[in-house]
Amino acid sequence: MANSEYVIEMRKITKAFGAFKANDQVDLQVRPGEIHALLGENGAGKSTLMNVLSGLLEPTSGQIYLNGKPVKIDSPNKANSLGIGMVHQHFMLIDAFTVTENIILGSEPNRGGVINIHQAEKDIQELSDRYNLDVDPTAKVADISVGMQQRAEILKTLYRGANVLIFDEPTAVLTPQEIEELIEIMKNLVKEGKSIILITHKLSEIRQAADRCTVIRRGKTIGTVEVAGASSEDLATMMVGHSVTFKIPKQPAKLGPTTLQVKDLHVNENRGIPAVKGVDFSVKSGEILGIAGIDGNGQTELIEALTGLRKIVSGEILIKNHERANAAPRKITETGVAHVPEDRQKYGLVLQLSLAENLALQTYYRAPISEHGFLDYGKMREHAKRLIKEYDIRTTNEQLRAGELSGGNQQKAIIARELDRDADLIIVAQPTRGLDVGAIEYIHRQLIAQRDAGKAVLLISFELDEIMNLSDRIIVLHDGKIAGEVRPETTTEQELGLLMAGQTQAETAKEEI
Amino acid sequence: MIKVNSTTRKILIPLFSILAGFLVGAIIMLFYSYNPLQAYGSMIQGSLGSSVSIGETLRQATPLIFTALGFSVANSAGFFNIGLSGQALAGWVASIWVALAFPNLPTFVLLPLAIIAGALAGAIMGAIPGFLRAFFGTSEVIVTIMLNYVALYLSTYLMQDVMPAHFRTSQDATKMISHHATLHVDWLSHMFGDSRVHFGLFLALIALVVVWVIMKKTTLGFEIRSVGLNPFASEYAGMSSKKTIIMSMVISGTLAGLGGVMEGLGTYQNFFIQTASMSIGFDGMAVSLLGGGSSLGILLSALLFSILQIGGLGMQTGAGVPFEIVSIVTASIIFFVGIDYVISKLFKNKDNANKELPKTPIAKEVVTEEKDAQEGGRL
């Protein structure tokens, strides 16, 4: 047995949630003193695997070896004591405490119940100096930059004796300069003998920082490669893969007038940080415009701005030549917009209300469903029965609570409600997330039918297959900006993958040569 | 585990809670050497044993129906209205004030006017926390609790320093209202042995129907329920959650205000200094929760509460049980209703025994993760 070849070895890890396997016989081997990237799309199973390693989840089967010895990691504390530390994507820090107080929290050095804070501060200062982390142990977390907060998190794991550090999407919240610094820090750490597992889906970071890279797709290990010997395309292909495509035949687009025009749109996310940073695009009637991109690059804020759920900072939104920036959702709806929201259970449905009530959620206030402020439940049920039949929603009856329908039928109900209103602009976000193949095909057919009927369709999806199959044009959103516009018939998934990972079209073209 | 359908279940759970409450009360009485059978006997005797006691029980239930309805409307919109006491007090003061200001107007003008004044005062008191929550996101729990104190001391100030002096008989109480403003009707009172039961009882029954219609049959009620169940989806569907929350609090305050009107124009016929927040406010919350927020449930649980309260007096005189024990029985019933989740485990729902969604946060996380994983899984 190779006793010291790998510091961490995970063999045939399977983690099942019910019938679904988030990890299916995944292997991961990390050498001491390397930065090992774990690459995969959203939901490929990276987090599940790391949660298994850090003791948050127990694997259904499989074995973890630490320095060649089998170990059982059944709690985060166990992982800690084995020297495995996690630097979380969302920092686990208390704002009102100092860096030192945060770091010692849970393992306070004390003498007779009195915390020896000065000793702790000294130790932390030493650690900070040793790894060039530049953290002031006496500063309050609320007063320091995001980058320093992250370094405080790193210190926390080091203070607790971590030998293997897991970085979960560490660059998601950092500025480009801070990313450079972080990569330097990681290189320093491995120079000092630590090992790092870097979870990411950004190719550029892997190329800059990692020694080797393991790619996971659909919960399975695709392979491990030396980063130096692999191109970005290789990695993108491994990440995205070539899955079965069931292309739905579609006629060439018959373009009509412009239905949606977005000009220099700026939108902030909840914390007031810019999320959409100057986006221009338009959708004509009779076409499907796909917006591709990795989760968290401004898609959610863009849709919310278009549908009135979020205020914009600046820019213009013209729907059928009416200015609709910062208009109320109902005003936008009545302009002729249908919206299939990203999160169907939070935004699309009121799960405790009946299917009939949910199907009337956008039209309940108008005749024939209500008159003079009084609801006509008879009419509401008739309306529901018609939609159930037309859109093939599988349910025992229209009085069933929406929460009791299957995911696919919940989505069908939303599609039915939205498409039935005969809107000119249809905004659909992640329409097939979590659905089975049959439901996906059904929804795709519906969207193409709408396009052929002369509607303008704006499709936001993280799934490349879906974007490629349905769109007439594709724009790629990265970091709140449009990274490029391509046509599905002339682009490749690799090119899209690179654009999604933040390369510009010029760079992409260069690499292709 | 007993398998029953969902309707039977809805009835069985509160019944079982009540039974358990009485049982605990009996154990406590046995512990202190009181005879529980005799005590419960005199409770029934005291509350339902004679026409006058029935009248008093109905009179006691009248304001409770209003405050409980008020709580249920706000609760449907996801608003926990603890300010029912203050809203009721505002209604009481306003109705008495109007009644004393125009004592000689004919009944068909003065009575509605005084009632509307009380309703309006309650509505304003209710609108304040609704408005604050909708526009500033303040916690309604804190605001309504504090407003209870505002109402309590404001009512004293208004009576002692703002009302014209000739409205008062002393520093502590107003004059009686004229017979043009009273809810008291002779035939009803006579029917129940000259008890204080008054016409407000019928108004309460009407309110039960009206609230049911508003909540179940109007677009406003649909919006209130929808916003309460899922504010995100409601906003997405073009409802204004701000407007809906304020409207629900206006209705809630109106109903609570009417509860106060019942005490003023019905029970007491005047206003006198209050030293603590009105109990009908807090009892109304319990009645609403016990009744499951439905009109029929509220009617029945308001009657139950009144039986406990009026009958409690009977327990004291008839069986020598201190009123504190009665309070314990009432409290244990509320307690058992509060933990109806435990009792509901006894009666498994036959209709969807196997379909129930996971409820714990952990299970939810797993579901989300599973969903995300599937999404990535097909890329």
C-alpha cells in the first residue's frame, strides 16, 4: 500500500439521497503539497463530495484514506481533529467579534475558565506572518475587507491544525486583485507542506493555481489530469460533456418587430453590490434568445429587473416600446409579459393553495374569474379544468393542493398559466430544472410552438443543451456583463464553456488557433 | 395510531386537546383535594344551568368572537396581531365618546354612528403597525405590544383630560350612555333572565359570516391568504404585499375595535379607567388559535372560553375551587391546543398518509440538494 503517496484518498464514494445519487463511485486522490482542483458544473456533486470529506454528510458507501490509513469521518469535529479544514464560500464569522475571537471560537484557550486572549492573539499573529496572510488579529470582522475576512477564515483552519485545506469556490466574492493575492497565498501554503483542494468551475483559476484537476460530472468522476498538460478546451469538454441531445426540429425563425429592448441596464443584488453591469440586448418576436452563463453571474437579478421584482439602478427596459423599468409586476404582466420563474416553488406557486387557485394567480382579479371583487369559484374551476386538459397536467383534480403535485406537473401548471395569457414576451428561467426527460421535451416543444406563433422568448438557463437546442441566438453572461453573442449553429459547447468561464471572444478565438 | 380522514381529524384534534386540558385540571384539583366532578358540575351549572347564566355566557362570547376574528384575518396574511387589546380599547373609548357627545340623536342614527366610530378607531390602531411593517419592516410583535400600552394610558388621558367634564361622573368613569346608543334590548335580556346579553350577539354572528365571505369569496381575501402563505409568489403574481398587509390589519383592527364596542355599548354602557390591557384581546388570540381560524371554529371556541370564564365563577361559589385553579384548567387547554402537533400524531391522515412532504429543515435541504444535483446531472 502506498503509504505516503496521497494525503487524502477517497475511494468509490457514493452518496445517495433516496433514489438519486449525488455522488456515484467518485474517486479523488490528493497528493501532499499540491493544489488539487475539483472541477464541475453547478450541482455536479462537488459540494456533496466535500461535505462527505469534512464530516457534514456520511457517505452511503465508499472509504476515505488519510495518509494511507482508512478513516471514518462522522462529524466536522472529527474532520478537524484529522487536520481537514474547510474555508467556506459563505464566511462563518461573527461581525461583532475580533478576528482572534472568531478564530478561537469553540476552542478557546483558557486557564481556569478565563480566556487567555493575549496568548491567542500572539499565536495568530505568528501564523499570519508565517503564511504572509496580513491579518490584524485585533481588528473587528465588521471593519475589515472581504479579502481579509477570507484570510481570517484560512487562519481559523490553520489555527486548528489543518493540514488539508478545502477552499469552496473561494473567488466568488473577491475582486480580481484579491484573487491574485489568494492564489499567491495558496501557493505559499503548499510550499509550507499543506495540501489544498480547490473547488471551482472557473477554468482560468485552475490554470493559474492548480497542479492537478479532477473533473466531476453528474456525480461521477470523469478523470484526473495534470493541469499543465491540458488545455482549457480539454477541461471544458470534460466538465460539460457530451450528453444525449434530443433535438426538437424547428423551422428557421421568422423575425418580427422588436418586443423587448434592454439598454445599458445596471442592477444591484440584495447587498447593494452591482450584479448586472451595463447590459444591452433585444428580443424580436418570433425568436428565442438564450442567455447562457454560470449561476450567480447576474441572471437572477436581470430577470427580476425585467419582471418588476427588483428595482434597477439605471438603464432602460422597453417592452413593446413602452418604458417598463421599475414598473410594478402587474403593470409589466399586463403589458403582455409571461414569466416562468427560476424558483418555481418560491415564486411560481403558492404550494398550500389549490391547483385551481394557482392557475388563477395571474388572472383572479379580472372577469370572468372575479367580478366586483367577488371570486367566482365555479369559473375558476372551469378555467383550471380547461388548462389541465390543454396542458396535460397530471392531477387527481383541480382542488388538489399545488404542493402535492410532482415537480414536472408543478412546472406544467406554471407554463399553462403563463402561456394561456397569450403574452407577446415570454421570459422563462431554468424551465426544466430538476425535471425528467419527458417533461423537459414537453416544455421545449411548448416554447418552440410559442416562438413559431410569433412570440418573443427570452430563455435563461444554466444547461447548455437546452440553450443550444432552443435558441436562435445566444448571449453569454459573465460577471454581469455580456461576454459574447453566438449562434447555436456556428458555435460549440467548448466555445460557450470558455465564454461562460469569463474569457472574451477574442481570447477564445486565439486559443482555438 | 388511528387513521381518519382530514375533516374528522380537524374536529378530533381540538376535541382531544380540550379533553386533555380538563383531565389535567382534574388531576390538579385532586392533588389539592377538591372534587373535580363536583367542580366541573358547578362549572356547567354556572355557565349553562339557567337562562341568566346562558345569557351571561353568550354576552361573554360576543366580544371574543370579534377579537378572535380580528386575529384570524391578520394571521392569514402572516401578521401576528398582539395588539387586539389596544385596538379594542380604542373602539370602546371612541364609541362611548360619540354616544355621550350626541345623546339625543335618534337610535337609528346614533347607534350606527357610535359603532362605526369604534370600528374606525380600532382600524386606525391596527393600521399603524401594518403600515410600519409594510414600509419599514418593523416587527409587528413589538409594535403591537407597545401600542397596547399606548392605548391603555391614552384612554385614561383622553377620559380625564380631553373629554368634556360633563361626560364624567368621577375621575374614573364616564356617565352611562343614553338609551339611544345602547346595544341593550329588553326582549333579548328578558329572554335570558334579565342578563346582560345584548344585540351585539347578532352583530357577532353577522361578523362571522361577513369575515368568512371576505376571506373565502372575495379577491381581497384571496390576496390576504396568498400573501400570508407565500409573499414571494404573491408579489410575482402582481399582488402588492404592502397593500395587502395594511388592508388585513385595517380589517383586523376594525374587528377588534368592534369587540371593544361590544363591551362599551353592550356590557358596561360606559367607560371606566382600565388598569391593564383588555383581556378580550389576549383571549381572542387563544380563541382564534383554538378555533383554527375558521368562522365555525371561532364561534365554538368563543363559547367554550365563555363557559370556562363564566362557569369558573360557578366553580368558585358552587365547589369552593379557587378561581386560580380555573385559570389553570383554561391554561392547560390552551397548552394542549398549542401542542396539537403532538396530538395530531395520534390521528394519522388517511387521505394522504404517504404523500406528506418532509417538514424538517434538514429534509428540505436534502430535497434542494437533490434537485440541484439533478439539474447539474443532465448538463
